[in-house]
Amino acid sequence: MAEKKKNPLLPMAAGCIAGGVEATAVWPMEFIKTQLQLQSKAKGASLPYNGMISGLTYTVRTTGFLSLYRGLAPTLLGSIPKAGIRFGLNAVIKDNLRDKDGKLTLGKNFVAGLGAGVAEALMIVAPVETVKTKCIELNQPFVKGFKHILATEGMGGVYQGAAATALKQGSNQGLRFMWFNKYKEIVTNQGERPMTPLLGLFGGMSAGCFSTLGNNPFDVVKTRMQGTQASKYASTMDCFKQIISKEGFGAFYAGVVPRLGRVVPGQGIIFMSFESIQEALSGTGIF
């Protein structure tokens, strides 16, 4: 059974709520992942930890539990509209790409996710992620970190790495929605059976794993281009080239384990929440 068109405000509202829930739940994993990606092996620089568990333990022991939430404020502020844009725009693009029978191919699902990912990157993710990355690297709270960026780099520093962010976010959401929508089609027999919260959880987790392994190189480049040492890279492409020549291909998978530790449960939470919240909101008669 082909999906019927929904009011785009329904997935947007459900996405906003689900985005806030997901961001708060998995932030410590994102904090450690960013720290691991910011370290460059080119000059032998290293952190006092090399993995997620050791990173969490070291951070709590040396700077306290609350320091794990450095950078959460800008991300949380951005996560609500970001997820709303992502799920809402994805629904709109999908509706416009459906064939006469209301169905979508894998390629069209990827394009819908790609479009939603690029849009959220340019509107929300690029400035929010830049501030987040620099707050973590400088170990400063949001307001102080934001003031530091404005004082040293100007407003342009807030939008640093926008191209790399669009590449990362577009490919990320393209892969993620392509996987999840195919999974949903299979487990619900094309809408004949309901999507239970448990099925939503497993589907989101598997989609998160797939997208992370597929686009981690873009995530590493994005993080480097938004860090305080970004000036040593002439462009996004130059960043790719320098990482390969100075650190090797393996550097593109720096932080992949803690990223999986953050993304896999995070996507399980957000897709499960989204499906449940959307179902609940659709019954209110508002949308």
C-alpha cells in the first residue's frame, strides 16, 4: 500500500520533539568523538585517551561530569529546528518524487534525504556545529566560546566549514533515510502492518550504523574545517588531501567507534521517537 501524503507540519513537529530528546540523550558520546577527531597525528599530538570509555572516564575524573556537556547548548538549540527541517523537508521531497502509484525507489529516497540534509546543514548545522566544535576544543561554555569566535574571527568564523558540513550532512541523511525507508517498507509490508516502537528503534540503529560507516571521512573533514586550526587548510578538498598525505587513509575513520556509540543509539532514539510522536500527533486532529 502506497503512503498517503501527510501535512508537512506533522513530520516537522514530530521531528522537532524527537530531535531534542535524541540530542540530550547521547551528547557525551558526541563530545568524546569530537575530541578524538580534533587531534592530528601529523606532529605526534595525542590525547590522554584513545577511546570512548577511556575518554568518558578521563573527562569525568579531571574536569567533572558536567564538562561532558560542553557544547550541548548550541547543539540543543539547533537540534530542535534541525530535526524539524530534516523530517519535514524529507517528507515534502518524497511526496514530490513519488511515481503514479505513490512509490519511491532507493535512489529517490536517497535524493530526498540528501536534499533535506543539505538544507538543514546550511540553515542550522554549519553555524551550530562550528560553535560546538570550538567550545569543545577550547573547553569553554557556549557564551564564552561564541564571544571568543566573534572576537578572533568575526561572524564569518561562525559559518566556517559550511561546504564540508553540507557534504557530510547531505550524504549522512541520504544514506540514513534510504536505509530506514526501505527497512520500514519491509517490516510493515508496505504499510500493511504498524511500525512498533521496537521496530523503529532497531531500524534507526541500523540506519545510523550504515550512514556512519559510509560517510565518516566527511565527518572528520567537517570537524577539522570547523576547528581552531582550520586556517592551515586552503579548502575542503585541501583538507582531504592533507589528511591523506600526512596521516593516511585511516585518519578518516578517527573517532568512528565513539561516533558509532553516539549515532547508533541516537538514531534508534530519534527514529523510534519520531514514529511514535508522529502517530500520537496524527490522532490529535491538529494536523
